[in-house]
Amino acid sequence: MSDIIKQKLWSVLTYNTSPAEADWLRQKGSSNPLELMTAFVAVPRFVPKKIITNSPELKWELNAEFPGFSVENWSLVRLSRVWLLTQLDPSDKSEYIKNIETLFDTAEMNELVALYSALPLLSYPDQWLFRATDAVRSNMGYVFDSIALHNPYPEKHFSELAWNQMVLKTIFNDKPVHLIEGLENRSNEKLALTLSDFAHERWAAGRSVPPQVWRLTGKYLNPALLADMQHLFESENEEDRKAAALACNESTLTSAHYLLAKYTDLEKSVKSGELTWAELEH
């Protein structure tokens, strides 16, 4: 991790802390590992639990330095803990890993959220893969969100199986799938087919399917998925029809484009760029 990212995080911190709070963090960040780890746990005693604010300039600078990484809607406690983790010296690999593992092993929920949020910033990223995939299985919603949403770590390090499990759980739990970093980059045929099965189960139970599900199928349309698109076009839900139009437009199948052409207004909206997946993001 570059020193520039550390500096940008510190800029966001100082934007949100009082001089006394910033001094406490600065002192703990330059202390020995044991004291720093103790401070990680103690942060709520010295820093308010408010949600941070971020200037447009700082937000842009952080994203420019580390695309996909975001601190939006974080609490000041969470941000402070993540920044403290970036101050741990990684030069002694075994010591560094031991310290991080100790924090994981003893963490309560909010500490876990900070640890998983920090994964993209930690040294030796492959070392944390088991921890990250374990978070996907977590029944604690905030812990799951910290690894699945606005976190670039899964895109870069998850296997296809682990990635698909994370996306599916996001959808099953009705969370905003568009907040998964790298969603389009990591789309794959196996996931598209599984999502079709998921949709059929939902429809059979008289339940709806989030329209964002279909943004992961367009590149992989086959006759079975094309039948799903026809089902969506016939839906009374306008968002279903829009999702079908967008998915068909992304397909290389001639039959998908023929199907889209039957719905002139939707085809026009998609082809002109007026209709995009962003319109269906909730």
C-alpha cells in the first residue's frame, strides 16, 4: 500500500476529528504494535461514533489513488481503526500476520467490520483470503456488507466459486448488488445460469426477482435465458421489461436482438443510451 493512500485516509480523518482526537490517533499510530492494537480496540472511547463527512475533493482523490475503495457512510470509529491498521509495520511478515490474526480472533462485530474493510489495504493480501471468504458465510449483516459492498478485495482475490457465492448471497438477502466492486468484470456463465435457476424458483413461489440480477446474464444468453427475457418482457413490472431490454442489448445472439426489436420504445431507449442499468439501481 502506498504512503499516498495513508495520507489520503489521514486527510479524511483530520477533516472529521478535533485536534485532540487527531493527536490521540497520531500518537497511537506511531506506537509499538501492542499499543497500536490496544488502541484499535479502544477507539470508541476516544473518537465519536458519528458518520464521517467527506469533501468532494477528498472523495475524488481517494478514489483516484485506489479505484473501488470507498469510505462513504463509514463511522469515524471504523475509519480510525482502518487507518491504525495501515500504520502497522509489515516488514516482519510473520509478526505482522500474527498481529492481524490476533485482532481477527478477538474481534467483536464492529471490529470485524473494520478489519474486513481494511483488507484491500493490508500487506500480504493472499494471507487474508480464508478470512475474507469466511466473512461471506457470516450471518452478521454488517460483517457481510463490509466484504461484499464497496470493497475491491473480492474482485482481485476471490476464486470464481467464492465470487459467485458472494454475489448470490447478496441477491438472496436483497442487498444492492450494484454496490459490489467489479460486478461486470467478474461476471461468468456459471453465475448467469445459477441466477436463471434462482429466478425460476422465485417465480414458482410467486415472488419477484430484483431487476439488477439480469445485468449479470446479458453476455451469456442462451435459449433458456432468452426464454427468461421473454418472460420479463411480458411482465407487468416496468423494471423487469427494462432489465430484459438491457440484457438483450448486451447479448451477441441475433435472436436476442430480434426479441428486443419487438419492443420498439425499449429498444430506442437502450440504443440511445437513455436507459442504462443505473436506472435500476436501488
